[in-house]
Amino acid sequence: MSWLNRAVILTGATVSAYLGASAAFALRMSRRSRRMPLHDDPSSVGLPYRDVSFSSRRDYADPEHVLRGWLILPPGVETTPVERGSRWLVIVHGDGTNRADPQAGSMGLAKAMWELGFGVLMFDLRGCGESADGDFTGGWTERLDVLGALDYLVWLGVDRTRIGVLGFSLGGVAAALACANPGVAGAVVADSAYSDFWSIVKQRSGMVSWVAELIRPGMDLMLQMLVGYRLGEVSPEQNVSEFDTPMLVIHGERDGYVPVVHARRLGKALGISQSDIDGGDCERLWIVPDAGHAQAFRTDPEGYVRRVSAFFDRNLAE
């Protein structure tokens, strides 16, 4: 066998191994099981609710997904369609949990906001809870679920400018990406969201930087082929730099899952001054001392509700 044949065989074997490893990594990341059964509902905190279902918004590469949720009408409202003047909050859970999300305290937050006059929509992202199966994409296709939730409220008669979105972790990323579309919601709160998906993938893979950068083109190719997106597309940091929707970033100082540097990067992209970023306490950025990942509400519930409601008071249309 000539040296040329050997070189061709070796090159082919190397490329095959590279693409095979990239495909395995993409599949393991995208198609792992994330469902957790629901063990709670809003009645546990005294909230009236109804079970609802609606569809995610479709795009050219993504099929429609049926999503399940809870609709909690504003105090004193018993029927739909609702008045356009009512205010609403869409709560979006994180990865590997569901709409009840006991770790983040979603049910307690829903009750606190309802007591302030908000209607609340809580729902399961694709592949989670009781919603239809779907791949994990770091927030890319999950943003279509958030858009579907917003479309559902509009179908019920709600004015988009009167809707606030609050997402935890992956939910915060999906909310930020969804609200990068002008006019889809009145304001958004991203709690414990990462600023860039690739940064998180590198961190959690444990790969040294040069190895990660070497394998990234193969991962992008396989993710595009198998799931329909590329890692660089999932970057709230890039999206919010041209954000029209008012945004509040909340993060725990002791977050070991998504380091607090991600909140500071988002703050910088939003145009917050460096002094306010360093202080970690202003109208658009709150870094919560002693709080871990998605634990800001549970760490300081009164402060959390006060800041979030004040943010929505300033930014949701009258």
C-alpha cells in the first residue's frame, strides 16, 4: 500500500472519529431525559387555577409542540377572554424541572404576584413535565415555547405590553431570546441565566480551552444536522445588546452552576454602567448575596417580590 493510500485512510479514519465523537456529544446533550413528575399544583398555596394547553410557536425548522400549563386568572376575574388592561406574569422554569419548580419557589412567587393583582401563566417547556417531547437546545427552540405562551395570552385577550416574563436559568435564557423579538412582551426578568451557551458547555465539559475550540466546529455541524441550531446562536449577551424590551437581571452571588460573571456580562451588554455592575444593585441588575443557583427568591422573598413588582410597575404599560 502506497504512502498516499495510507494517508487517505488515516485522514478518513480521523475525520470519522472526529465527527462520531461530535455526534455523540451533541446527542447526549440534546436528547437526555429531563422529565420530573408534577407533585404540586397552585391549590397548595390557595390559588384558583385551570389546566390549559397551547402550542409553541413554529419556525421553519421546528414542528409544533403541545405545551401544558396552569392559568391563574387575576384576582376577581373568573372568565375569559380577559380585560386587556389586566397585568400578567409568565413564569418559565429551568432545565430538568417543571412548572411547579419547588427548588426555585415558583409556586410561592406566583402567589405573591397574584396577590399584587397579576394573572399568572405557568407552563412546562418541551420535554419537561407534561408537555410534548422535545430536544434540549440551551434555550434556542425553548424560546419558541415562550413565544407560544405569549401568543396564548394574547389569544385570551391580554395586551402584550401588559405581560411580564420571568425565567429561571434555562427559562431566563429562553425568555431573553424570545423577548429579543420587538413587541412580544412588556418586560422580562432573567434569573440565573447564562450569557452565552458555549461558555457553559465548555465549563461543564471540563475540556481545556484549546480542545474545546478544536471540537466546536464538529459539534456545531452535528447540532445543526441533528437538532437544528448552532451553539453561537444561543447567546443572550449578543441579543440583549440591541434589546428593546426592558430587562432585569437577577443572579445569586454564590451560584456554582452558572457563575455570577454571566450576570455581569449581561449587565454590560444591556449598557449598565460599570459602577452599577460592580455594586450589583440597581434597577436593571440585582446580584443577591448568599444566594445559590435560582435561589434568590427563596433567599430573600420579600426583597425579590418588591424589586420584581417595582420593575414591572415601571415598564408594563398603564
